[in-house]
Amino acid sequence: MFRLVRDLATFITGLISTLLLFRFVLKLLGANAEASIVAWIFETTQPLLTPFLLAFPTSSIRGGFTLEFTTLFALFVYTFVGYLIQELLETIEGRRH
């Protein structure tokens, strides 16, 4: 049971991290926000960034390139929280055996 929950937590953490990483790279490279896949990634990840908005400045470089420190910080936080959840589940599972 705990293995299934741990695997699910690993999957969700990996999915969130991957989407945030894609967002960071797309913003960094100045991807066209009107392209359907780019728009989908931006829309999907925006709620994940809401708790961290305005925490860090967003630097823009001439040509539409954007360095979003908020996305990097969110990526770190979500990965760390996912790691803590996995460790907690492993500890609980270890106590049951």
C-alpha cells in the first residue's frame, strides 16, 4: 500500500518538476506563447507558481528572453517537498515491517 502511494508521489513530483523545467526553458529561450503546446505548459504551470509570485524578480533580456527565478524556486520547493513525502512514507513503511 505504502509502495503504491510512494510511487504515486514520485510520479506526481516528477511530472510537476518536468513541467516547471519546460516552462523555465521555454521562457528562457523566448518561446512563442501563442503556440498551442507552449500556451498549454504556461497555463498548466501558472497555478503551481501562484504561491511564489512576486517573491523574486523576473529578468528580461532583449529579444524576449526571460529568466524566471520564481519558476526555479518553485521547482526546488516542489522537488524538496516530494522528497520529504517519499522519505516519510519510506519511514512509515519501514516501521510496519
